[in-house]
Amino acid sequence: MGDFGINLLAHFGITGVKAVKERGYYLCDTANGFVKIHRTSDEPMEIYTRHDLLKKLENAGFLNGELILETPQGIPYVNLGRDMFIMCRHIPGRDLDLDNPNDIALALETLARFHQAACNISVGYEPSPLLTEVYAKQSAALNHAVKQVNRRPRLSDFDILLIKYANLYGDYAADAQSALAKTDYAALHSQALSQGRVCHNALKEENLPIYKDSCYLLNLSDATIDLQLTDLSNFIRRYARRSSRSIPIQRLIELYSKFNPLPDSARAIIHAQLSYPWPFMKIVSQYYSKKRNFTPVAITSRMTEVLEEQAAYDGYVNTLQ
């Protein structure tokens, strides 16, 4: 394992146990189970914030989180040179399978229980803005992109796609913004902020591993204070775009609400959020950003995929109306 690894383990109070260096982390078999030590780019205050949240979740009865463990000195990280390390409980499960109904049921139960426990969090997490405001800014960015393209003497393949579909997706965005504004979303959002309710905001398959017939919730780095219905909508959006869509939306909502009751307006709010063309808007924003980290061919291909899947996605989402 090397002197560095042995020294690192010692800082976490781990000696005389089996430790294996995996890709990107150390896996240790301790008397209290397996733990994982890995580098993090987070600042100390961010680590403390996430550590405190995970402890509060456990104290509230949510036992399906990763939990950041402390050193013998009671500190949730070790600083060695330029690198910061944290130690977490290791959860070895496989990634969530979006086409496995049992996996989906477990994931929605875990999400609901997380939302119940993740409240009264008063410090460390930023409040999310109203989605109606976000939608308005995205629409303005789309209009600005169209004006930019119209001034160009030569158009790329991506530019051509933008000009062809900007009005259609602009209408989608405007309709979603209008539909959301007609619900009590703003009042519920304000209430969620006052109650310190946490949204995960990164509900990808790798962050919802399945292990021994349970689903766990990992990676709270993108968490904010927000209306938790937005997490549910984001999960359903991912399901609708990356699975065979064999489970109706209403059934997904029912699986969640068995463990965390929803307001009467939940269906209308979820439908409005799902109707907003996030993938299209996100790709447009990425393409015309000053900080590009893609190839034109790759992002044009991704845009084509988004356009091709829209009809099937719309058909699924509109079953909720």
C-alpha cells in the first residue's frame, strides 16, 4: 500500500486492519464494517456541512446515507499537503436499474424517506430560486442565442438545428412557466425554504445504489434548500428519458407518496416541471457558453438525440394531465 497510504490510514485512526487501494480510494475492513477513504475537492466548511447533515439524517431515522466518519480528534477530514481526504461508510451496491420495477420502488421509498428526514436544516445550504425565475432566464438565454446565430455569416450544424427548433422549444418553455405559475408552487417553495427542506439535485443511477434489497442515497454535494417535489420531478424526468417507461407516472407518484404524503397540487406541479424542455435548454446553454468543453460533433449528436426522443417523452409525460 505504500508509506503514504499507511500514513493516511493512521490519521483516520486505522491501524492493523486490511486495507486495499482501489481506483481513486482506499477500502478498509474495520471492526465497524467497510469504510472508504478518498480525496475530495470540497472546502473544510463544505465537508462539515455535509457531515452535519448526514448525522442529522441518521438521527431522524434515515439510515440509507453514506455518512462521513470522523477522525479520533473528531474532525470529518484529513488534510495532507495539498490534498483533503474524507472517510465514509462504504456501500458496495450496484447502480440503480431504471428498467427494474423493484429497483424503482426501492429508490422512490428511499427518496421519500430522505425528504421526510431532510428538514429543519438552517445553515450551510443555499436556497434554490423559484423555477419560474429560472425558466424566464433560460428563455432569455435562448432568445439571445438565436440573435447571435442570426448575425453569423456561416452556420454550423448545431446553429441550423437551433434556428429550426427554437420557436417550438421556446413555446414549450413558456407553456411550462405559465402552467407552474398557475399552481401554488411559489407558496410551497417559500414554505420549503422556511422549513429548511433539502433537495438532493443529483438523482443519477450511481447515486442510488442497490445493496441487499435496499436503496441508498449518495453524494449530497449538489444539495440545496428547495421544494422537494422538484427532486421527485427530476427523478421522473430521468426515468422517462432513460428507461422503457413501463411504469406510468401516476404509479411513480403513488410509490413515493406511500412514504411521504404530497400536496393536492403535486400532479399539476410535477407535470409543469416535466413539460419544461430542460435537455434542449441545457445543451443550448452549453454550446453558446464561453467555457466550452466539448466537440461540436459530439454536442450536435446529443442535440439530435434530444430532438428525436421528444415525441415519446411528451407522450409519456402528458399521461399525467
